[in-house]
Amino acid sequence: MTVPTPAPRVAIIVVAAGSGTRLGEPLPKAFVELDGRSILSRSLDPVFGLADPVQIVVVAPLSHLEHARDIVTQSAGSASDACSVVVGGDSRQASVASGLAALLPSIETVLVHDAARALAPGPLFERVIAEVDSAGRGVIPGLAVSDTIKRVDASSTVLETVDRSQLSAVQTPQAFPRAELVAAYEVADREFTDDAALIQHAGGTVAIVDGDPLAFKITTPWDLRRAQQLLAEGSHSSPPSASALSIRTGVGVDAHALDPAQPLWLAGLFWPDEAGLAGHSDGDAVAHALCDALLSAAGLGDIGGIFGVDDPRLEGAHADVFVLETVRLLAGAGFAPSNVSVQLVGNRPRFAPRKQEAEKHLSALVGCPVSVSATTTDSMGFTGRGEGVAAIATALIVAAARPTAGSGT
């Protein structure tokens, strides 16, 4: 006797109808190739990894409707009966409305996900679903804002510094009780940038849960290259649980040339009366090697790929900006630093007098013991000739408990 498959109670609307003009490709964004497969195909991977069956509704542009159907069929395989492709509208909001109209009667919870967030991991989907089940209201993933935020006027004059502790960078999938989302769309009288804003406009409330750094949106050619790099490194895979491999190590190396015109920042400390280091940020080789070691251990890439080497927001940035963000990225990936050791190589500054101060400062930033030692190369190489400094770091990290449903940022 064949046991009938229960009707799904969760639906995921994957919005793939955007043109993606900023990506600079001739195809709509969702159909651009990402490491041998389309962005749309990549975005469906975590959905088919969910434990419980869901209804999948892909919203595609009319011009690429058949192409979208082919992608969905190939991705779904034997589960293709749970998938449908519908035509999108002139705006994101109209496209989501098309997806809502295709929902099965059994659906209780709806996730809205941008196909452009192609590397969003499965646990992120599970997290928002669990929170909607628990709280009975809208849930969106978000990441804490690490940059200093300024409010400016029309002439770009800074008016004030905004308290970033009250800010969150929002991602998808966003999840809502079906009845609440449908009701909000029925009374929508203008366009909103995301579904959470529409829910709030209709009088509903929305909660934030921990997002994931891998759920970044592919908008520009730089974003696409970053996604390609992460796929090549295997960094898009979910981290191991504590019951699997729970300890990881990583190595980081950084070097900067001396620049007498710059102040010297090293190991997070300011060194007066010393020649500085060349770099877009403050050139702190110790802090940068430390971050690279932590990122390497967690399989999250490297400091250049994550922060960018010419991001104007990071001009002159100090160790705390990079280290705190790196630790936050590790936490989002399910890891916690356990120990870090850094070896500084160079003739100057004389490090020993401030060794304890540097270790205390870096340990507080990382949240684990950090040891820093210094050596020279006996006049050999660029460090021995006094042309610059180098740093080599090793990091030990452990698998931490993944954020539970309901935890906020």
C-alpha cells in the first residue's frame, strides 16, 4: 500500500524576475552562469536540502520562462512535482504577488527569497522557518552593521553619526505566516523594498534572527566574482557541527612596506615616532594576518576577498574594524576562536616593551588568548633590510552551537 505524501505546509517563493542591469550581463541576473551553473540553479540547492518537503514557486521573466522551467526541472529531479514557475511582474512586489497566487491550499508559512542570494545556506532557511513556527509572526535574517554610519543631507554634508547598535543589514529568505503576508499584499498601496516593510506598513511586526555572511546578494560584477571565488574554495558549504569535526586550524600571512609618511599602527596599537606601513587601511600586518588565520580556519575566504582592498569605507581603518567583523563572521558560520598566535617579523618597532599590552588588546577583540612574538631575519630579505614588516599567524577555532531559533542579532 502506498502512503500518500503529506501536502507541504511551507512554500518558498524564489524571485528570479529581475533584470540585473548592474551586473552588466546580457541575460537577466538569475540566468547568468556562476561556476558552471546558473545563479537560479545555485539558489535552489539549499531548498532541496531541507528535511521536510516544501512547495517551490519560481518567479521568472516572461522572456526566460521556459529557460527557468528547464532549470527548475533539472534541479528538482524527482521532486519536480513540488515546483512551479510563474511569470513575474514589473516590480519585485508584483513578482511576489504572482508567486502568492500560485500557493497550494495547504501552505501555512511562506518564505520569500531572492535568487540573487545564491549561496544562502540551508540552515538559514531552517532557522527562519523554525522561528515563524515558534513566534507566529514575520521573521527576517540580518547581520549586525560593523561600519560607522553617517546621516548626510542633500549636499553630502554629514549631519550625525547613527547608532549602529540599532541597525541590521537585512537578507533573505524572509518568512511570514501566509495569511498575514497575503493580507498585507491585498492592502499594499505603494512599493516597498522588501516584504518585511510591507508587513509593517500593514500593521504587523517582524523579528530579526541571525543571518549568514554567505547570503550576500549578487548585484555587481565584484559580487559575482566573490561568489565564484567562494565556490572554488568550497567556502559555501555549511560548517561542520560539533558532533563532526569540531576543531579547525588556519594560517594567515601578511606583509606591508614601510611608509614614513604614515603613522604606525601595529597589533592594534599606535606607535608614536615610528615609520608607518603602506596600505589602504592602516597596514596593521599583525591584525591582518590574525584575521586571515581565523577566516582560513573557518573556510570563509580571506581578508582581501571579504573586505576588499580598495573599499573607501575601510580607508585608514584600524584593527578593531577587521577583527570584530571577522569574529562576527565566524560566529555566523558556527565557530568560535580558541587560540591565536602571531609572529611579527621586522627590525622595528622594538616590540618587547609593549608585548603584553598588544596581547591584552587583541585578546579582548578576538575573545580568546592571543599571543604575539617578534623576531628579525638577521638582515636578510626585505624585512631584514628594514623595507617593511611581515606577520605569520596561526589560529585554532572550535565549532560553536549554531544560533537557536529566536536568537537575535
